[in-house]
Amino acid sequence: MKQRFATIRRSALAAAAAFALVPSIASAQDKATVGNPVFDDLPSPDIKGAGKDKSFKPKDWLEVEVGFKIPGTAEQKKIGFINAVTVKWYVAMRNPDGKGVIKLTKTIEHINVPVDEEVFSSVYMSPSTMKRLTGKDKAGKSALEAAGVEVLVDGEKVGQATFKEKVGWWTAGSLSDQSDKFPLLNKNETPFQLFWYDRYAEIQKER
């Protein structure tokens, strides 16, 4: 009898364990479709109606953007949105000191990301940062050694893309991260915050 009870108990535990795995399998995050990073030079906007116009010559910002689309889990599809998506950006530039290549990074938290709909994430380099790195007022994608992006949901990487170099180049230990000195900016940290609003995934504001 004891042996029979032990057998039944083991079977029940095995069934319970198998049942416990079902939600995690059903809620697994599908992989994202991630496009190629695209570059553009954007002149500083001359916004009218600020009370008084001032004379200035607009300088160019470097913009890097990528489109991504995430199918979503069954639960996410019910509400039509993914609560949060993390996009990690990596940009490699020539060291202005002439010593190899440096890495710049930026992590952006997007919220209320629509399910199965292409939206965009972007980073920017200010005119002054670009000139300090390249010595030029205008320097587009030719000034970049490489660019990469990772897309994560709840800490799980669901997609990635790269430009010029192979995926994962940003993990090389030889690259010095100098983001504090040469910052990448998210869209809300630039004069373009209110432009093309519905094209881009909403950015979580720091509290």
C-alpha cells in the first residue's frame, strides 16, 4: 500500500510540474522583426513663434533609427500592447585621440508598444559631439565604424541588428565605453522631441 501511495504521489507531482510549465510556454515572447539601422543628418529645427526670432545657422545632428515589430504573447495581444520594451544602442567611432575605436551606448525604455506593428527607436548625436569626434560640422554614417541594436522584453533579447560589423561586435572587451564623454541622446533629449511623434515608440520618462 505504501509503495502504491508513493507511486501515485510521484505521478501527481509530475503532472503538477508539467502543468506548471504550460503558462511559461504559452507566454513565451516571440522574436521581433528588426530592420537595418538607418542614418540621417538633420539640421537643428528653426522653430518659429518663440517670442523673438534669433539669427543662427542650423548645424547637423546625426540620427540613427531602427524599425522593429514584435508579435506579442497571447496576453499582450488581448490588450494590444506590450508594457515595456528595452532598446540598447551601440555605436563605434574612431577615437579622436587617435587610439583605436571607442564605443558609445544608450539604453532606451519604451512603453505602451503596439503589438505586431512596426514602430521606431532612435538615438542622436549632437552637432558639438559630432564635431569633437570627427573635426567636421557635417559627418554622416561614413564617420561611424559600426552601429548595433538589441531589443529586449522583460530582460529577454527578442531581436538585434547591426551595421558594418557582425552582430555582437559591441561585446568586445577591447572597446572602451566613453558614453559619458560623448553621449548618445534619445529623441526626447533633442529638439526633435515633438516631430514625427506617431512614428516612434513612446519613451519612458525618468521619474
